[in-house]
Amino acid sequence: MKSAASNMIRCELYVLTRCLVLLLLLCEGCKESRQNRAVSTSPPPVQQKAAETPDAVEPAIAACKLVTTEEVGAIQGATITDAKSSAGVSGGMLMSQCYYNAKEPNMSVSLAVIEHNPRDASAPDARSYWAESFRRSTGDESDEEKPGERKEKRGGAEREENEKRVPPKKVDGIGEEAYWSGNRFGGALYVLAKDAIVRISVGGPDNEQIKIDKSKALALKALERLP
């Protein structure tokens, strides 16, 4: 009888233990389920919005649309492989630039259009910028050294200073006004027309006059297509 009673007690303890284990497992399952629901129903974290930068100002005139690569090649006497455009702000003014790459060494051509920047209230217009840039050639010599203030210069330093002081050369027959600015190493033609300034620089071994003639021919093409 004692043995039967002991077996019955052990059996009841075993069943009770299994029930407790099962109950614990059920509780853990319910807890994980509640945690999962809490995670799934919570709103996603707010992502920080990237700082918005204002759009770059696009020039009204695209330099690469003014002269074709074929026209540049014919005037320059070179094989133009491609034209690369760029834009930015220079001296407060908007500048659209087109660089014509040439197959031949040092024969590339640069064409730029400088115009007013509408987003900068303090920026000059093309005519004011022109007057400021070429004030020496229009008679304003306020930048020149006055008698008694001139310093002695010697050798290479004197030659370098003289090259910097080469006044722009007036070029007739194109735009409202035109000047060639440069020295024996190279230069560029600047033309004022229709509230814009067109700048053209050609590479190559030609002398200054031939470069002026080529730049003038390219500028005439560009001015025909100014809006």
C-alpha cells in the first residue's frame, strides 16, 4: 500500500511539474508576442531630412550653343573633338563657358559669356562691369603711378610689370565695343553686345594679329545667336 501511495504521489508531482513548465512556456510566449506587437505597431523613427541647397543659378545664355564645333574647327584650322560646358559666378557676374577641345596640341578654343546675376542685388550689370574692367582704355588712369611715386624696377621684374600694364587694344567692327587684352604669350577678345560680354581665347602658334582675326570671326558667329 505504501509503495502504491508513493507511486501515486510521484506521478502527481510529475504531472504538476509538467503543468508548471507548460504554464511558464505559455507565459513567455505571451510576453514575446506582446513585445513583437509593440515593435510592429510603433511608428518608424523620423529620418533627418537632408539640408536643401538652393538651385544653382543657370545663365540665360549657354555659351556652347552660340558656335558649333564645326565652325570653331573651320576658323581655328583644327579638328575639334568635343565641347565641354561649365557655369559659375565670377566677379559677381554669371559666366557660361564652353571649352572646345582640339585634336591638335595647343589649338583649343575657349568661349565665355558674362551676364548679370539676377540673384545678387549688388552684382553689376554687363555695362558697369565693362566700364570697370576697361577703365584704363577709356581714359581713367587713376590706377597709374603718379610722378614721384614710381619705383625703380630692374631686369625681369620690370619686364613682367610692363607686360601686366599692356593696355587693351581696341578692336573695331564688332559689337558695341571690343578690346583685345593680352601680351606676347596670348590673350583674349572681349566684346560688349546686348547686355552681355563675350570672351574668346584661341590657342596655337599664330601671332597676335591672326589670333585677333580668328577671335573676331568666332565672336561674329556668337553675336548672331545672342538672344
